[in-house]
Amino acid sequence: MAEALRFAIPGAKWLDEAATSLTPEQLLLYRSNLLGGDLTITNFGGGNTSGKIAAKDPLTAADTTVLWVKGSGGDIGSMKLDGFATLYLDKLLGLEKLYRGVEHEDEMVGYLPHCTFALNPRAASIDTPLHAYLPFPDVDHVHPDSVIALAASSNGRVATEDIYGKEVGWLEWKRPGFELGLRLRDYVAKHPGLRGIVLENHGLICWGKDSKSCYLNTIDLTARAARYLNEKMTGKAAFGGEALAPRQAEERADIAAKLMPRLRVAMGARKVGHFSDDPETLEFVDSKDFAPLAALGTSCPDHFLRTKIAPLVLDPAKIGDDKYLTEAMEDYRKGYAAYYARCMQKGDPAMRDPNPVIVLLPGVGRFAFAGDKTTARLASEFYGNAINVMRGATTIGKYVELPEIEAYRIEYWQLEEAKLKRMPKPKPMVGKVALVTGGAGGIGQAIAEKLLAEGACVLLADRDAESLDGVQKELAKKYGRDLVHSAVCDVTQETQMQATFDAAARDFGGADIVVANAGLASSATIEETTTELWDKNYDVLTKGYFLTARAAFPLLKKCAGSLIFIGSKNALAATPGASAYASAKAAALHLARCLALEGAPFGVRVNVVNPDAVLRGSRIWDGSWRAERAKAYGVDAGAELEAHYRARSLLKRDVLPQDVAEAVYFFASDASLKSTGNIINVDAGNIQTFTR
């Protein structure tokens, strides 16, 4: 029998030498970043911290106390000072005289902006009263898995007393807001000497006389809960023990690659996926108690706001059947609609997307789908937190989910709706997945950057592992690690090409845009052209495009996607001394025309971008090709060659990788929904390449 996985125990990371010269505001930020950077303490975007800090009133110059508290929608791990809302503490406390009771507590949020200090534009969160009404200089409200496990267990109150004695209190469930702030204040007044309070089905709130003591208190209380649960789990299996053995890692990855695009289609909406088969997930989905626990749903508001109240559970024996997947998805949507209908009240927001966010598959793992990759990953991580909570809660008692009506009142809270409406409009490519071969080259990188800038996820493929790693890191730094993945791939190798598309399916859920860009160039007269040189051109520029297209089509057909070939002026215009290169490019162009016919019944568009003389930033011009073309034209390989190409163009302009990327974006975007079998020449004008 395998013992249950253990809770990670946090350790203090506070460094006096780093904190000694910081202002009170900076100390609050330092503490917040330390807490938010430790996932054993709280998850991304979860929890909030505060400090009551002396300041001069900018209007009266009188001394006043300002509540600095994490603003709405922020993340304490990555926030800066401008992520805090600042409010006059006396004005916040004075709001109590306006309070008309729990039935009207939401209206109190409307008063918070009137308490703003120094015209700070950062909106205060609904948790502000929890911090304001507690009589302590520094307060942390966090969601450690170990403490939520207590908060979501039938024996949680008893366990809390076992762990902390009289140092930590217990407050029954109440939705965050003004009423909870008052209840916390009153509870503390009746129980002097407390170090913190466990909030039922919610988390931990604790405090200190300054930032350091508050931080150390949070770490200590969390660690003690984790050690207690670990001791209770000694010699025990989690979730009733193993019901089936997980599949091997390679098989799990293969199933995920095949299943995720089909799930994406079954959802009928633009989604990006995330797959995880970590030990916590496998322990849960392969256990005896998995099905009933999964059906109960999550307990902490932070969890189900990300994951929906419950996941979709699939039967591993039926996942090969598309009809089953469609029916399972429809049953989930009907169940979600019924939940909404049972709980809705007049004036509530309209029902949101009824598709599942989390999909669980025994033997394989968990899948998360959302409108963008980061949201999908975070939802997956939050459900991982929920699994940890269920493990701990069932170790000491029964897992107690949040009542359905309370879950609904959080999910469809008007205040949450207002937060959603404040979010910026998504970029046009959000929810789209692109795969770019030759992604480490200048044109490939420019294409990837353009698609990323418009919100797409991009998988870069290239055979040059070192260059690929550098480009991925550069783009990830600019656009975020979630959006840019990579795969080392030689486009002439069938198995590598298929593995790359499997990676796109597993990493993101499929591919909507495929750009066949990997290339090379050679120059030689026909008499100097060896069979080796001829085959090299055709392997990369024709066979490589064929293998890319063949692997892409099954995914593109699922989403009416776009396949774009990066061709060349030489695909249309004959040129001396480059017959292998030019004829291979011509073959690839005609392949695209054939594929446009095959793809049209499925809504798949196939188009070609033909660049010319992209000397700057393009890797094919870094080698012998540049010297060979300069020799062919009788000019210097440096500035003279650039001037030659510029002069021969009709527009007398240089062509850059970014220009090619703009044409690719047109074919990738909805602006070209009615274009297939077409060519865009990006050559500054060349009469030889006029297509008509």
C-alpha cells in the first residue's frame, strides 16, 4: 500500500539584511512577495495582505493612518507597490454607521472609493473590511492547502484546536465582505490572545505587530497544519487506496495528445488546454474514493472561481468514441445549466460558459481548458490545490464541500461580475494556437512574435536546439512562458514532425495556425548541382512541407484552421544558378494549391507568402547563399547586394522579416476567412512574380 503524498512544509525566507533599509510600505511589499512566491502558502492571485501605515494627509497635513491592502485582482507574489489600494482607515471604520445589515452588505463596496487615500486609482477588493476592522498593524489572509484541509473537514474545528490550542480560532462560513469583517472583529474581541483564525471552507487570516512578525506567524501556522496532517497520514493510503494503476508516462502523454484536440472540439468554443499528470492528480484519479469526491466539487471560493464547482469525469474505457465525448460534454453543460437554474435569482448575471474547466481521466491525469493558456494552467493548478485539500480533509474526517447555493452566490456575485467587466478586451488571437517551423530563424521568430503580440500561443519548431532555446527564452520573457513552447524537430524526419504536432496538442490542445517556414537555400549552376545538393533542397523545401502539412491536417480539420507556406519569389520567377532551390519552392507552392482543394470542405485554408531578398535577420543569408547570390549578380556581398535587391524592386524598399510576418498574420487571422489557394508576394514589387 502506497502512503498518501505529504504536504509541503513552508520555511521562513525573510532576510533581515534585505529588509533593514525598507520603508513600512516596502516591507509590506517584501512580505507579500515572499508569501505569494510560496505556493504552499497561497496560489496565484489568491490571498491578500495589508498594513496600517502612518502618513500625512495631503489635504490637511495632519497625521493619519492609511490601510494599504492588496487591490482587486492582483497577485501578492508578483505585485509592485502600485498593486495596493490605499484608504483612510478612519473613513473605512466610519462606514459601519452606514451599514444596513447583511442583506445589504454588497452596497458597502460602493463606499470604498470614497475612502481612497491620495487619489490612488487601484480598486479596493471585497476583502478590504477583513483587514480594516481587525485591530492589528499587519494582517495576512492566505489559502494554504494544509489549512483549507482543516477548514473543509468535518473534524476541522477539533483538529484546529489540537494543532493550535487557544492560539487560533474558528469562524463558520461567511462569504467575504463587510459582514465577515465585522464578525472577525467581534470574534477577536471575545477571544483575546489569538494569533489567527481558520475561516471555514475558506482559509486562514492571521496578524502581527509588524511585517516580519506577521510573516513569521503565517509561515508557522501553515507549517504546523502541514506537519499535523502529515503525521495523521503516516501509514495510510489517500482516498481509500488505489483502485487502478496509472498508465506509464509515455502512454499518458500519447493519450493526452490524441484526446485534447477532441475535447476542444466537443466544447464547441475557442479554448486552450493544459495537461497535468503530476503525482497528486494520479493519486486522486486512480483512487477508490475518486468518483464521489470529484462529484462533491471544490470547497474554497478561490478554487471554484477558477475551476467551476465540479469537474467533468471521463470513463477511460470510452474515450476513443467521439460520440461519447460529445454526449459527456453535453451532459455536463445540461448539469451546469440546471445548477444555474436552481440557484439563480432576479437580477443575477446571465449564465456563463457552461463547458467544464477541469476534465479528469483515471489512469491519465487532469485537463484544463480556458480562453487562454495562462488561465487554463492556473485553473489546473487550483484544482491541484483542491486535491490536496481533499486528501487532508479526508485524513482527519469527511470532506465537506461548500453548499451549492453558497458556491453559486460566489460565482455569480455581482461584485465578481463587475471585476470581470473591468478586464480588458482580449486580443484577436487569444485562444488560437500556432505552430511555426524554422522558428529559430529570423523570419520564423518574426512570425512568432507577431502572433504572440496578437494573443496567440506559439509552439516553435527548429532543428537547431541552441538557437531555438535562445529564441524561446527571449519571447517568453516578453510574452510569458505560458504562451511560448518549443520542440526540437527536423522537418525531414517523419517521426519528429509527428511528435512536434503531438506536443502542440498536449501543450495547448491542438493547432489552429501552422506556418511551414523551415528552409534553406543553395546556389549552383545545373552542372555544379550534385544529387546531394538537389536532394537536400527537396528534402527540406518539398518533403519537409509535405510532412508538416500531413501532420497538421488532422488538427486543422478539427478547427477549420489555416496552413501557411513560406515560399519564395523563386517559386514563381525563374532564376539562374539556383535550379534546385527554385524548383523545390515551386513544388511546395503547387502542393499548397492541391492542399487548398483538400482542405476546403473542412474549412481549412491553405495559402502562400512569397518573400524575396529578406537579407536582414534571415539565417539563410548568413551562410554561403549570400556570397553565391552576390557572385551571380557581380556585386559585393555586403551593402552592394542589399542595394541591388532594393533597386530591382518596383517600390525600391528593403524587405524585412517583420514584413513577412504581417502577411502571415493576414492569412492566419479572420480577415482572410474567405481566402484559400492564394499567394501574397512580399518582395517590394517584382513584375516576374505577378500572379495574374
